[in-house]
Amino acid sequence: DVVMTQSPLSLPVTLGQPASISCRSSQSLVESDGNTYLNWFQQRPGQSPRRLIYKVSNRDSGVPDRFSGSGSGTDFTLKISRVEAEDVGVYYCMQGTHWPWTFGQGTKVEIK
Amino acid sequence: EVQLVESGGGLDQPGGSLRLSCTASGFTFSRFWMSWVRQAPGKGLEWVAELSQDGSEKSYVDSVRGRFTISRDNAKNSLYLQMSSLRVEDTAVYYCQRGGGRPAEDHWGQGTLVTVSS
């Protein structure tokens, strides 16, 4: 199975400041169709996961533009340009290239 | 509005069986891959199983293969997960998800808790 490794696992941030989460995969996530199926999910406390970013850098509908994704191959990053209080929660990267689809361990974002 | 509502969770003993259901509304159910994803208490997410639109293609994570069966009834807009030979480590919130691993739009239910304990 593809292992997804996130860092850091805990991220205390100051409101209005940027935040960045790294995700590395144990294999390339480039599919034979040319797409890279790397997604980012947000899970707020007590809620179901919500996808923020799909195929590395595409924001889902309704996702604020302060969220952005980048990367290629095996190294990916989620950035929040200015953290807001509603961004508190756990963020997961997830690969949809190699079955079984797998998630990173999660990064807990909290306000300092 | 897309809605996915899971039911069927509860407490069962190791070795027991449970059947989870997910009732879909707000979209044409038969057009989408569907999945079950679980989350153990205080832990991360694990993709459990995935099923094609007509039910002909199924995939399972190794930890449940041979014990769990994913199925659907398109006439009833429903997805199921038959769970047998339950283990303590199957304890988790089970989420119904629309679209599988590569959906254009991603939707999740609110989850149903399965607890396996003696």
C-alpha cells in the first residue's frame, strides 16, 4: 500500500498568519492517464471530512481561496495563506492513484 | 441537495455481524461509484471498500477482505456494508462516501458508529 506521510502532525498557528502542511507518498502518484490523484481533506471537530483540494491544486466548490495545494510526484503541500478561526481541525492528504486509497496520519491545526 | 444518511451501527461482540446502510438522496444514485470509509475513535481515516455504479466492480482494503461485503440497490438508492467476523479493531465511525477515490464532487454522510467489544 502507498504510505502517505504528513508533517508536522501538530501545527499551532496565530490567527492571520500562514500555515503549511507537507505530505509525501511512498510511490509516485502520477496515474497512467497523466493525472495525479492527490487530495486534501479538512475535518473540523465533530464533523465529517470535507474535501478541499483535488488533483493536487484544484479547489473544491465553496473552498476559500486562502487554501492552495501544490506539488508533484511524491511531494505535496497544502498552504493556508491567512489562518482563520474556522480553519481549526485536522487536515489529511489522501491518494487516489493506487488502490487501496490511503490517507496521511493527519495534521492538527490549532490556534495559538 | 446531496444527502447521505448512514444507519445500522451499534454494539456487537467479536465474531458478530452487522449490516450498515446508506440512504442517498438529491442525486441520481445509480450514476456514481460509492464507498465506505472508517475512522477509529481518535484516529485517522481508512478507505474500506468501493463499488461501481452497477455493482460489478468491488474493491476492499486487505484488513476487511473476506469479512465485509459492499453492495447496493439502485432501485432503493441505498448502499450497504455487510460486516461479519467482527474484530475489536473494526470499532470505528463508518462513513458513506459518494464518488470513490476520484470524484468530480466529493460528498460524505455524517457517519454511524460501530463498536465491537465483549
